[in-house]
Amino acid sequence: MNLHHRARLIAFTLLTTAATLPAFACRPEAAAPATGVPTVVTVEVTRLVAPAEIQSTDDATISATGASALPATASAAVAATATIAPPAAPIEVTVEVTRPPLGTAERPVQLLFPPTTAGAVIAQRAEPLVAALEAATGAEFAVGVPDNEAAVAALLCAAPADTIGFISAAAYTLAHEECDAVAGLVARHDNGLTWQMGMLVTRPGAAAELADLAGQRWAVADTRSLPNYLYFRAQMAAAGIEPGEVVAQPEDTSALLALRNEEVDFTTAVFVPPVMPLDRQWVFGETEPEEWRVLGIAPTRSPIGYVLVAGEPEFGGYRLRDARARLFDTTPDIFDVTRILALSEPIPNETVVFGADFPLSLGRQTLATMAEFAASEACQTSLCSADFYGWTGLEPADDAAYDPIRLIQDTLELEAADLWAELD
């Protein structure tokens, strides 16, 4: 059966979703484009009309205008036709609206920061970055400060072509799992590293392996820390090891002192690898965490405050940087009465994350500009400022580096809500 087309011109008034993004999701302190201005879009809607509908209309016209001129039998036939005609089937119409191009004033690229400090500070510190990005790309950028990291991740998923988030490694892992968000850059801290690690510390000779810690008292400064607690908790769970009492401590140094004073049996704290002799690199999985002990020389404090073994690294010595170094002045025997039993895997630092549908060309320009900006003097009043992130640079991110977080989540059977609760 042939189908006939009828076209109608319909005017739709709608609000552009992308323009309202900062308004509904971000704090009022954040810089955001003006919203609420309606855009009138005219679209052509075409529907298919069955011949039966046309026939029904024609019959109705005949009945209204010429039924009196027809024979009685013909009039009856017309009436019958009008009575038994089926109702018109519902018509489904799809309307496609063209959004403004990304990077315009109506639809700027969204830079989303969790509220790690006051919103006014974030807005001020982000201004030099926005200026650098706009100058390099020709696109417009806007800063948003959602309520928390979960809200940033939700926006990366809700507007994957418009958003860039500055979030923790764990938040990236969840956003990647939820909507394929992409890790672009990872932050380098003032220790020169793009990752964090934890160390599990015991007294000398107290334990040779994790299994020896079953039922033992554990001093922990932060039970939400991925490298210093959750990673080791997952390792023990995978091995069927159940530790004893977990003793909360205010900070790493307190936990180490509790171990030294025999109040607990082991502790976990921040591990930063030593600066190696003569520009050698410390490599995870290859270099021993306490390689310096083979020299048989006790650590000493240098005149400028470093904890050294056998002198400065440029002269063949080691500079110690793990959490015990902070106790050395008040507790000079801290390295003598403790030993590192195990290390966590490296956990990446804060990560610059792109929505899954972010345009490739603009994404590459943005990555290059951010990396260059982080290495410049301008960063000292922006991302690298001590009252903001305190970064010393940005380096390319690798999704595989986030696998230790996925291992923690899987081993401890943490749902996304559980991990968000740990981060909150």
C-alpha cells in the first residue's frame, strides 16, 4: 500500500542543556557562563499518514457537503464507511536539535574541580590556566566547583563531550568504570613522583612475611588511605590473613612511635624512595626499599636537614625520605628499631580526566597546553600554588597504573558507593 507524506512546521522553545551545566551542578563561587536564555529552534517534523486516514477525511467531507445529493443507499454507504474507519495510529516523532559548537560562549569547555579548598581560591587560581588554554586553543573555558568528587565524576559521565575533571586516582577509576572517562595527565608532586606508596613496618626480626601478622595489633593513621591501609588490607584478605586490633593514630609519625614503643606489632606509613647514589633511579619491584643497609652505616642528619647514609647522593650516599625521616631529630634510633616488611604498589596522584566523547583534536591541544603550563612560572600562581594543588608538573597518564585501585576494590568487594564513602 502506498504511503503519503504530510509535513508540518513546528517551533520548539528549549533551553540548551550544556549552557546550564555549571548552574545546576556547581557552587555559586565558580566562574560559569550566563544561563537561562531560551533559544528558539525551528525544526521540520515529517510524519507518515496512511491512505485510510485520507480516505476517512474525504468521506467525512462528502458526508458534510454532498450527502443530501446522493441516493439513500449511497448515503448509508458513506456513513458506514465513516463509522468503521480505524482510528489513526499514534505517530512517534524524533526531534534532533543542533547544540552550539563546543568552546563557544554558549557552550564553553567545563573545567571541574572538587572543593579541595575554598571556591573563591579555586576560581582565582584557575584563571591563569583558563587564559593559557583559551590563548592556545581559541576555545572558551569555564571553571566549575561541584559539591564533591562524586559530583565531578557524574558530570564527566553526563556531559562526556564537554568536561575535564581534576580528581583523585580513585575517583578516576570509578568514572572510567562508569562511563569510560579517559585519564589524560597525572600530577607530579614536590618529591618528583607521580605516585604515592605505603610501607608496612615491623620491629627487626618480628615478622618475615605477611602471614606472621595474623592476629597482630596494627597502628594506622588513616583507614581511608589507599596506599597506607586499604592496599595492605586487600593483600591480607587475599591471603586469608586476619590482623588483630587496628589502633587509630593521628598521623604516620604517631603510628611509628607506637611501634617503636611496642604499643603495637606493626604499622603502615608513607614510603618515599631514597634519592639514590650518583643519579641512579629507584625502581619499584627491582630496587630494595632499604638498599642502603648493605653499607652498614647508620643514618645521620646533614647540616641542611637531610637524613643521609654515607653522605650526599652526588658523592655516593643515600638521602632517606620515608615517614621515619621526620622523626629522626627527636627519635634518632627510629631506623634502628624498625624494618620495612612490604611496600604497596604505586598509586597515581591526582589526575586530569576527560569525558569519553571529548573531541580528539581539542583534547590533544589541551593536554599539550596543560603540560607546558604546569612546567612554567605561571603555574606557581595556579595549579602549582601551595594553597591549591602544589604540583610541580604534569605527565602523561597510563590507565594500567590504576590497576592497584581496581585490585583493592575487587578484593575487598567494595561497591562504587563504598569507595566514594572512603573518599568523602
